[in-house]
Amino acid sequence: MTTRDSAGTIPGLYSSPWPAEYGGPRRQGLSPRPGLGLADGERLVLHTRPSDAWNIMFLLRAPGEVYLLGSSRLGATQGVGFVERVDPVTLETITRTELPTGGHIWPGAGIAHVNGDLYVANGCYVHRLDHNGRVLAERALPTDRPHNGLHVMPDGNLVAKNIGLGDYPAVLTVLEPQRLGVVAEVVVPEPSLGRIASDPQPDGSSLVYVPATEHLLRYRYHDGVLDLDPTWQPRYRERDDEQQGLAWGGCLEADNFWVMDNGDTTSVRAIHAAHPSGTGPFTIPEAAWSGSQRLLRISTIDPDDREELRPFDAPRGWITAPPVYVTDHHLALAFDTANGLIAGIDWQRGAPMHVRWQRALHLWMPPFVMADTGEVVTNDLTGDGDHLVLLDLATGAERSRVATGSSSASATFLSPGWHRDLYYCGTGIVGRLSVT
């Protein structure tokens, strides 16, 4: 049975409200803290500060400790990563550590480990830092490609994955946490663009899910070994499919893997055609296929138990993030960034998926869900710039919005704060959204 990341401490991770992107390895995007709970007479305010970088995510460690992860902006001649510890209210930098990436520019990944340290994958490097940003260990990974996956296993070892696209294979690298020594390497049978998800098991193992080019694959991790599961390899697209593109990643919830396709836009292909990745000219994203956006539900118990829904009657859809499913509300959130649409999809076991609500919204960020208050926060890029938007989860109605001051959107992550607030990563700015 799939466990909720927000239900308590996650094996291998620091006991924190948000020790990893999406809140945990199952990538559910559910806040473990009370929602914003916007009431009559209250409004949202956004405090921002400049950060001339590609700001990727905030992580929380001990109470009051907030860390910003990021890298150089696309098109820079040389990529550099960084970790900042910031003031939880003002976002002013307390410490800053710059990290080599092998020159690559792409959103990496990070976690707060149960041992108290931070681990960051950025470009073709993994780093271990203490809570003050001091580098304790550094490892240039065997695969000279940007890495967009970093998970901690229940035994404390780490699993990293690079972006495999075109002729570049995807490799899963197992690292021990002390000196970041390589324990094992596994070449994935197909290239893999998207981020991995993992599901820690009661026996101390973990199931690692990889969105590959044609299939969704699953590996069982135990004692430093990754074994491909031959019983769970559902195909979600055909080779060189002109209708549908590649999956970015998925959400593990309600004993299902929830995933959308159409992630490898023309700009993504151009970014990773350069070497180092991200150092070439940036292009406006366009779909490289003709099909509409799909939402797929595939059982993690029986891969033949699956559904597909095209919620939007719009061709050439594309996305920059995976969907989410909220068990408490029996609702999945799917979207189409290309055509500026989002939908709430009803699903309960024994009944087919169907659209409950739909609205226009040009979002790039994964939806951040506060199930206890029935709220969703994401972004909306309009002609007036980027906005943060608060939606009603049940109906899709807009409750509030606030301009960010950024003229462009960033396909990065929202994170909860400590007191009815959220942290925002924008292009050239970072922000704290709070209630007043």
C-alpha cells in the first residue's frame, strides 16, 4: 500500500515538514502543515528579493532553517550550482556555498538526510554539506550529464539519475552517504528524461520508479543493489511516436503511478543537445508532436489495471511538471501548459476517471496542495507577468492571486514555510507568500 509522505517521518530523510522536493520520494506535493486557510478579511502578500539565478527549490531542515537550491541561468557560458541558507522571513542570505556542476545548467535535486546533512545533485556532481553550508564531501559522477534525481534509500544510501535523452543513456548511481563513494551503477534499458520517484517498503527495501522513453520501469533497491522488476514495465508510448512525447515523472498515490506525457519540448531538446547542457541559446518551448495532453493512471500492483484520459480538447499540448493525486478528495490535477489549461479529475476505485472542473491557467510549476483546507497554489503566466494563484481544490474557483514581479515563469518548485506561508522560486527572484 502506498504511504503518504506527509503522514510522518520518511525513512532516510530528516524529520522535517519538507526535506525533499514535492515533500518526499513519492512526489505527492501534499503539504504536511496547515494550509493557508484564507478567510474573509485576509489577503495574500508576497515578499520578494532579487536572486539572479535559476532558483530551483527550498528545503526545510530544523525549525526555522530554510535552504535555497539553484544554479546559473540558462545560456550562461559555465554552469555553477549553489546552496544558500536564508532567513525564513526576509529570505536574506545567511550563508552561500557555490558548487561545481561540470558546467551543466539544469534544475538538480536535493534532500535533507536523516544524518542532518544536505545532499545536492547539480549537473554531474553530488555534494554533501552540513547545516552551515560547509562542503563535507564531493563526487563527480561517472555520467557527464545533468542529474535531476536524488533520493535517499531507507538504509541511508543515495540513488542519483541523470537525464537520458536521444543518444544519451540514463544511469542510476548508488552512493554511500559518508564520502559519496559509488556503490553501484545501473544503465536503464531506455533513455529517461523525467525525475524518479521511490516508495520505501516496510522490509527496508524501496521501489524506484523510472519514466523511460517508451516504458515506465521499476527497480527494487536493497542493500546497495538495484534490480529491474520484470513484472512491472507498462508501455505508455511507442518509439518515435509523432502523437505523444516523453513523461517528466509521476506521483505515487493510492497504489497508482500518476503520470502525464509530452515533456520533451523543442526547447528541452535544444538545452540538452548543447554540451554542457544549458549553455546554448534558449528557445521558446514548442511541442514536438501533434497529440493532446494525456493523464495516465497505472496500478503499482497490477500494471494491466490502467486508464488514460485526455482532459483537454487541444492539440500539441506540453507540460513541465507531473500531475498530483489527492486521495482525501479523490481528485487528480492535470494540466496543459502549452494551451494554458488545468483540470480537476475525479477518480475512485471502481469508477472511471472524468473531469470535474476545468479552467484557463498558464501554469509551469507543479501544483502545491493543502488538502486540509482544500487549497491549491500554482502559478499563472499572463501578459502582465507571472502570478501566484490560490485555487479551491474541489471546484477550481480562484480564491486569490498576487503578482510576483517576474516577467517569465520558471518550471520549479513551491515549498511550505513554517507559519501559514509558502516559498516561491522565480526567474531572477525568490519570494515568501504569506497571509495578512
